[in-house]
Amino acid sequence: MIEVIRSSGASSGVMHTAARGALNVPAPEMIEILVYLATQTKIFAERARLTLAGWDEATSRAAAADPRTPKEVLAYMITPGNLRPTLLPALLENPAVSEESLVELAALASRYMIETLVKSVRVSQSPRILNSLSSNPHLNPAQTSAVAEKLASFGPATTSSPETAANSAEPVKAAEPRGQPAPTPVGLEGSDDVPDEATSAYLAEHATEISAEAGQPFQPIGGIEELMPEFHSPPPGEISVEQTPTVTSSTAQGAATAARKAPAT
């Protein structure tokens, strides 16, 4: 019958009867038909939802616990807006119910459902569901402690928030060393302390000359003194030789001039 209804082959009267859950079909198929009407039609959706909300509890619990129940039916039952609290234990332990659905439920569950979630074996074995449950604002202090203890059993990584987990996934850059001396080039290590063989040989060969000049003042060799000889002061002997004739000649000329100007006696 579900295929007839999906293909729009059923009459309007049959559809109304189906929305009231009064078709002569097995209970699991009737539940599947009601879920289809509640989610895929507009005219019969409200009537079908009311029928599902009041459906026989024993039959509904059996469908919630059966892994062979169609996934559309299980998804409808576990949705927070449709969930009947009495069906929650069976749905939590049904492996056909997706973990993603339980993660969504854990964050939005009412305070009447939280205790069932905390005691669930499947929830206790899933860090994802526990993390979602820990964010539920309806947790009381005892439930918060219980959830935190379960998360701690998985290790510290499971207790971090999504932002912390995202940041920890990023690659960590290595710290750059500061204040370390630059590496010494190869071949120059210890060059200030140990002379090479050529230097040692030179010092040994000229030891006598070096000892003789040890007390003499430093005398630069070459440089600007060789490039500008005109600025050198002449030796003292040359100064007396060159300047003396000049002075004598000037004295003689002055005496002659004075003799010409003197009056005759």
C-alpha cells in the first residue's frame, strides 16, 4: 500500500483513512505510511502527525528499536520536534539511527530527556555526542559533572571546544632561535689562538731582527710622506747655507745706499 500512496494512486478517501491510521495493513507499514503523509504531503500532514503522536506505544517502541525500520521512520522519530520521550531509550541504542541525529538531539534535548541521554551506553561511548550534550543549557550540576567525567576518560583532546580543536589542527611554527652566535666558517675556527705553519716559520727565521727592533719607535713606511716631498722641511744645514748669502747681500746694499745719501764733509 505504501507504494500506491507514494505513486498518488490512492483515492482521496483512502488517503483520509490512512491519515487516521485506519488502513488494514501491518502496524510497521502503517507507521511508514503515516510518516510519509506527515513529511511529504500538505493536505494530510497535520492529521498524520497527530495520529503518530498518539500511536500505540508498544508498537512504536518496537519500530524504534528495530534496525530494519526504514531510515525515514527512524529520522522522523528522533527529530526533537517529533520525539516521544518513551521511545528515546530504544532509539538511542538502535544502530540504524545515525550518530549525527543523536549529536543534534543532545544539544537540544529537554531536561526530561537529558537523564536518559546521560545513562545511555551508546552516548557514553561517543565523544561527539558527549561534547554536544555538554553544551546543553538544561544540564544540572550533577549531570554536567557526569558528562565531563565521561569525556575525560577519552583524553584531553575530546574536552576541547570546536574552536580549540580547529586551532590545534593548524601546523605549529617552530620558534626561531634568538641571540645565538652566527656559525663560524669552516677553516677559520680557532684562527686567533693558533698561528698557522707559515707564520710560525717566519717568526723563527727572523727572530734576531725582530728582537733588535723591539725598542725602536714606530716609523711608517710609504704613505703620504712619499707622495708630497715639497712639504718636507729641509735639513738644518741647508737652511744656514742658503739663507746666509741673502742676508749679507742685503746688508751691503743698504750700506751703499746710505753712503750716497750722506752729505759731503
